[in-house]
Amino acid sequence: MFGFRFSLRGGRSALRALAVAGGLLAASPALAAEGEIAIPNANFSFQGLFGTFDRAAVQRGFLVYKDVCAACHSMQQLYYRNLQEIGLSEAQVRAIAASVEVQDGPNDEGQMFERPGRPSDRFRRPFPNEQAARAANNGALPPDLSVITKAREGGANYIYALLTGYSDPPEGVTLMPGMSYNKYFPGHQIAMAPPLSGEGQVEYTDGTKATVEQMAHDVATFLAWASEPEMEVRKALGVRMVLFLTILGCLAYAVKRKVWADLH
Amino acid sequence: MASGLHQSDFKNPVVRWIDARLPVFTMMEKEYGTFPTPRNFNYLWNFGALAMVTLLIMIATGIFLAMNYTPHVNHAFDSVERIMRDVNYGWLLRYVHANGASMFFIVVYVHIWRGLYYGSYKAPRELLWMLGVVIFLLMMATAFMGYVLPWGQMSFWGATVITNLFSAIPLVGDSIVTWLWGGFSVDNPTLNRFFSLHYLLPFVIVGVVFLHVAALHITGSNNPLGIDPKGPQDTVPFHPYYTVKDSVGLVAYFVVFAVLVFFFPNLLGHPDNYIPANPLVTPPHIVPEWYFLPYYAILRAVPNKLGGVVLMFSSILILFVLPWLDTSPVRSMRFRPIARIALLLWTVAFFVLMWCGSQPPEGIAVVLARIGTAYYFAYFLVILPLLGWFERPLPLPESIARPVLRGGGPLPAGATSKPMEKA
Amino acid sequence: MAETLATHPGAPLGAEAAHGAEPEHGGGKRRDFLKLVTGAFAVVGTGAIVWPFISSMNPSRDVLALSTTEVDLSPIQVGQAVTVVWRGKPVFVRHRTQQDIEAAQQVPVSELRDPQTDAQRVIKPEWLVMIGICTHLGCVPLGQKPTDPHGDYGGWFCPCHGSHYDTSGRIRKGPAPKNLVVPPYTFTSDTQIRIG
């Protein structure tokens, strides 16, 4: 029947509209970023519909953040207590928190004071404010890393590419003073000096060799977890939700056929 | 029975007692139970119900998000992240709400397109259609203000750019923009009023939806053939036939919704909105949310500020006069061979404009945006008015039941608008 | 696909119809059973949707993380009391005098509305720690400062509706049904406690 055929086509065109809308958004950054190199896939454990965070990698990544990145980059949305979610024990978390001094107060005399951190404290900021951060970094502001993989096109792949993408500038490119060449950074001139050198920067406790690639991969995994700590729960719930809805949909369709059967 | 009480047919004594004093059950039974509905709907007729459900989902998630959101420039971004990290199921509420906005627009766009294709805007449903356009406008305002609330970079710069549209108005434009902002830039007063209005407008939408449905239940639904039901054999009671059919569509819709929320929650968002708003740095490439892209393309297609703004608003306001621009007496495009192609081209133009809106305004994107804009308006202002005179529609079927049942035949005219008896 | 979907539920439904009363209405039974199962699924689904909303109103993780408070006892002299905040509520910490302790210990438990010995309410007799919220309707009783009224039993007095608490924080007179609540706390050292 002509009518029914068309209704199907109408339904499909609605889906296509969605696909086009999605496709446009996915395509637009690639087109907008003309002159940039495509970001390679770094093959993370958390990719895909069932991917989870590799706990060991997240813990190693935290070590890299703590020993290298935290010198300049804050992670203000994170609390030390969150580290229990990546498999550290409560005692370990307490010890990590207590190893930094955080400001508290005012006390009974009205003064601010320093005390050892507690699990309920936010990650300590390296600089008290934006101006201090800029002053210490040649005018550039090291971005907060709390949601960084959600805040950059390419997510964790971009972080990995950026950290491993440093090189000498190609011929004919003159760098501004204090800048480094990075082929994945928009504009290729980045104020962050190559942060990972590989030589004993980080002491991994599990025996993994701390190469630049390894550290970049681990810290990108850690930052992905930090940006989306709910991801594993979300995906697991999603699988159950879709299965449930599929069964309910089949049932509802069967009821619909039964109800309509006496009309045709 | 005491005088002044409603004559209730319900058996249950409690229901009957209430219904006699406040006939809500009779009303529900009449409007959603026995309501005679054309029997030949296809699944495109699900989208009204889907839109209604989405509105309710948005209101519910929104109310619970508001319990944890702080409308202050210093706290808004952090409070959203706190919802994502610390509030129980906060991430779920927020992702449902954020993606729900996109789903709402998808559903409403299909709903509008269905109206365009099957001529649902034509007499006697002009007012029904216009109320729908009002809902659409309110939705756009609500969505725009909601996008500002997380106070990321796109929130801030989207708000700045869109409110600056009003500065195109001659003489009073700048004063209006200052008034909208409550200051000299988008700042805390702006965020506060946007939150207030973002909370209010959905309930206004509920009110207009009520009028929309009330108007629908006066004229009755259009249908894929675009001809009026000629008797009881052309209609079925809304319940159970369309309640069950809507349920099937609803579950299918939820599957798409769930896949988006649980597996690709940031697919339709923009990464820059996870960077806290910075009034001193504009992101290199500002784009509105995908559902505004066609209008954004129209805005930029015109090299004149006022002209672009006027054209952009006209692109939606023109829908108000559509019932009088389309001069053809035939509703469904199934029987309008030329108009159907013209509408499909219009649909293509809509998507082309959507693509153009996502691109930097240069090169081919500008050319395509101009062609798309020209066709968008030509469809309404030239093609539809002229086609009514030139087009030769295909022969209309005698009745809805006839092509379905191969029987029935013409009935006495008196049966046309008689509601179905209670089964 | 439509056919398989429609016939799939047939197997259990056929069994249902077999012991049904009217086999000739198998179609109707089948629809009813289908509707029942579908309805049950829909109800379960709706319940699952409602739960996150309810749950979101419970204390969030940042609130729960702040559920301990540490108090340094060393500056509090005998006879003095301080009020600290724990979970947003006032907690009374009193360094009791010997008279306070004796008065509290000598009360016969049988006379009490909410029978508790003083020993059940303290870890160390000289330190009384309790939530400073009247068990009647939630006001904060007076009695922390020396100038405050202490009620008829030398402890605390709630000005809202006149409840009198003794030197162990037990209800003695007035409308309150229970003694002032002792929060969970531990001595982390001789001069420091952790509440929560």
C-alpha cells in the first residue's frame, strides 16, 4: 500500500535527520581544524560501549599527574576521597591527602592557617589564583584538568597525542620566545614545555617502565577517569536499560498487533 | 440525584462521586478514551505524544537539577560539576536533561514536518497550527536560556551573540540589549534572570500545549490522506488503538534516547562548554546548539546586520501565515505531486542550512547558505501560493475507510461529525 | 520480524490458555495475559525511572564526606563548654565539674523518662558530648554559657517549650520525649575527639 510505504519512508527520513545532525557535529570540528593533523587513536581501555577504566593505568596516571602535571595544573573538581574510586585504600588516600598542606580557617583568632589535607579536601591548587598562575608561566594559564578530556576535541586521544607530539619545529617555522613546537596543538606553538622526559620522572610501583609514551597513555587514562568518573556505572546502566526497553518494546508491539488485529 | 451535579456514567462509587462534582473522569474518557480518531495514522502521528512526554521529562529532570544548581557566575560551573560527581544519579539527571533538549527538538521537528507534509496547518486547523508555532518559539527561548546556565564558554558567548541580535533594532537596540543583560555585558544579573525564565517558560509551554490539544480536540486530527472522516467507520476510539500505538513509538523513542544518554552523552554538545566562561576570551569558532544551526545560517547569509536578524526571525514567524500562503485545497502531499517535491527540496534546504550554520562563514558555506535561505523563503512565499493554482492534484479517495476496508461507501452527511458511541 | 515478534509470546500463552476456563476465547486470554506482562514491565520501568529522582534528594557524596568533625579539647577548662558544628548541627562539648558528674550519677534511673545511666552517655566522665538539639521540636537548648539559664536540674533548658535537661543531658521535665542524643565519637588522643 502506497500510504504505508510512505510512512515507513517518513520514519526513515526522521532517522536520517538525526544522523545528519550528528554527522554534521562530528564533521564540523574536523573541517574547522584545517591545517591540523588528525588525532590518532591511542587505544584506551575505556573506549567502546563496554569499555572500563584500567585501574592500574589510572593509578599510574595519578602518579604522573601528582609528580609532574600538578606543579602547574589544578584539578579543582576532584577531592582526595575520589581516589578511593580508582582502587586506592582509605589509608593510602588519607596519606596522600595528608602529604599536602591546605589552607583552612579562619580559626578562633580570625587567622587563616595551614593544616594537613583530609580526604574531604579538594586537590590542592598549585597557584592561589589565575594571576599568580599566569605570572609563573610566562603569561600563559595552565588550564584546570578536571574535565579536560570532555573539554577538548578528541578527548583522551588528544591528550596522548599532545603529550607525545613535541618535536623540533620544521624548517621555516620560528617559535616565539618560550614556546615549544607541537604538531597536535592548534597553531602548533604551545606555551607548555615538553612535560614528560621519561628519565626517572616517575617511580612506578608496579614495575612498569616509565617511558614517555607509557606515562602519556597512563595520565590520559587518569584524566579521562577524572572527567567522567561516572562512565562505568553509566554504560552498565545503559546496557540494562536498552535490554529492558527492547523487551518492553517487543511486548508493546505484540499488544499493539493484537489490539489492531480485529480492525484489519 | 441533587440538581447541579454532573450525570456520571462511572460504576466505581468513588470515581462516580468525584466525577459528579468535578467531571475530570468524564473529560479524560471523552478526550483520551472514546475520542474518535482517524483509523489510518502512520507512525509519524506518534510525535505529538512523544513531544508531550519529552516535555514532562524535561520538567521533572529540570526541577530536580534546580535543587542542586546555583545560578551565580562564580558557582554555576562548579555546581553543575558537583551534580555530575557528587549528587546521587546527578549525572543521569543532567545528561537526560541536556540530551532531552536535543531529543525534544528532533521530535518537534518531525512533528512540524509531518504537519507540513500532510497539510495539517490548513483549515480548519489554522489556530491549532499557530499555537504549535508559539510552542516552538517558547521552546527555542527556553532551550537558549537553559544552555546558558552551565556557564561554560559556549554558554557565555552564545548568550552574548544571541542577545546582541537585538542591538540590530534601530534607535532602541542598544538600550534593549542593556536591559536584557541587566548590565553592560552578560554577567551575573543575566544568568539570574535566565535561570528564572528558564524555570518559568516550560510551565507556560504546558499551558499552550493544553490549548494546542484543546484546539486539536475541536477539529479532530488530520490524517495521512488529508480528508475528513465521513463516519464512524473512518475512526477508532483513541483508547486502546492509539494509546497502544503511541506506547510502541514511545518505547522505540526511549531506546534512541537511552543510547544517546548512556553511551554518547556529549555527542551533541560542544567541548568548549566544559571550559568555564571567560569574558575575556572568545572561542575560535562559536556555534549554537545543532537545533539552531539553520536559523544561524540564515542570519549569516545576509551581509547586513538588521537584514540578517529580520530574516532569521521571519524564517519562523512565516509559519504563522502559512495556512494562508498555501492556496491548495488539498491537504496531504500524497496527492500533490509537485508540492511534494518542493517540500522535499525544502527539507534538503533545511539540512543544508544546518550544515552551513556549523561552518565558519566563508567560501562555499556562504554560497550554500544564501541559496538555502532563498529557497527556504521561496517555498513559502512563491511556490506554495502559486502551486495552488497551477498544480493538478491526484484524485482523492472517497473516504478513509474505503482504501483500507474496500467497503463502507458513502454515508449520510449527518454522520460526519458525530462522535463514536461508547463501546 | 513482525511475525516472529507477534508469535513469540505464544508458547507460554498457549499453556496459560490450556488451564483457562474458556478455551474458545483463547485469543482474548492471550491478549489479556500479554497486556498483563506488558503492564507489569511498564510499571517496573516507571519505578526504575522514579528511583534516581528520589535518590538525588538524599545527601550527596560531598555532604557525606564532611560527616566527621575533629575537636581539640585542650583549651576547654573544667566547667566550660563549647559548641562545635557536626553535619550542620550544633554539638555540645562540656568539660564537666566533679559536682556535675556526681549529680548525674546519683539520679535513680527508674525516675527517668528515658532511662539511661550517666555511664551509658559518656566515654570519659569529665567529657559530655551530645547533639545540642532538643528532642521535642528541634530548638537549641540554652545552658552552654555560664550566664544562660540551666533549667531546674543544672543542665540545659530549652526556651521554646520549656524542656529541662540535667547535667548528663537527660530529659527531666517538659515536653521532650528523649534525652539529648549522644553522637558517635572516639578519642583520637587524650585531648582530641573525632565526631562521626
